[in-house]
Amino acid sequence: MNYWLIKSEPFKYSWEQFEKDGLTFWDGVRNYAARNNLRAMKKGDLAFWYHSNEGMEIVGIAKVVKEAYQDPTTEDPAWLVVDFKPFKKLKKPVTLAQIKADKRLANMDLVRLGRLSVGAVREEEWKIIMEMAH
């Protein structure tokens, strides 16, 4: 299994709305690195759900239920979407400040590539963040 982090602006699409909907596709990605990360996702992979702009914290975990396919919001075949369903809300959100304060997470995509909307998370990083969330 692989681990990921996906960013959502809560005023556009929050974790709470995602839980209510029960399923969503991750559309609108127009960055090649983020698109390549979507392409690499496999069914069953888990992704941290990060609220950007407001909150700036990881609030939940989404599960990949359908692998990459053509983004239905564009005719350009270069862009992809992945389907997610809610997996688990974190007991305690983990803030960007907490992540940046932990030297073990200094090489995390979220820290190094702050503008990347879909990033990879190493297994060790996943475990550290899960510990912070309890």
C-alpha cells in the first residue's frame, strides 16, 4: 500500500462535506507532478485529507476506491481524477506547524513542496503523523 496527502480548501470542499457525500473524485488538478501522483495511486491506498488555507491541518484519511481516469471536467486527456471515499476522521487534527516542528518530517512533500496539491507520504512519515493524531 502507498500513502498520499491531498489538499482541499475547506470553503470549497471540506472533510465534513466529503463525509456527507460519501464519495468524490479528485478533479481540477492541473499540475504535472500532482497529476503523476494521482496516476500512481492504487485502489486501497490511503491519503491524508489536508485542509489548506483555512486550518492548515490534516483532518482525516480518504481511501482510493477507483484508480486514475480521465478528468470529466475537461476534454484534455492529460488530466486525471481518482475516486475517494472517507476512511477515518482523525481524533485530533495535525497542523502544518506541528509537522514543520518535527525534524523527522523535514523531507515530507507537504513541507518541501508546499504548493503541491497531491503529494506522496512515506510510510515512516505516515506513522509519525498518525501518532500525532492520537
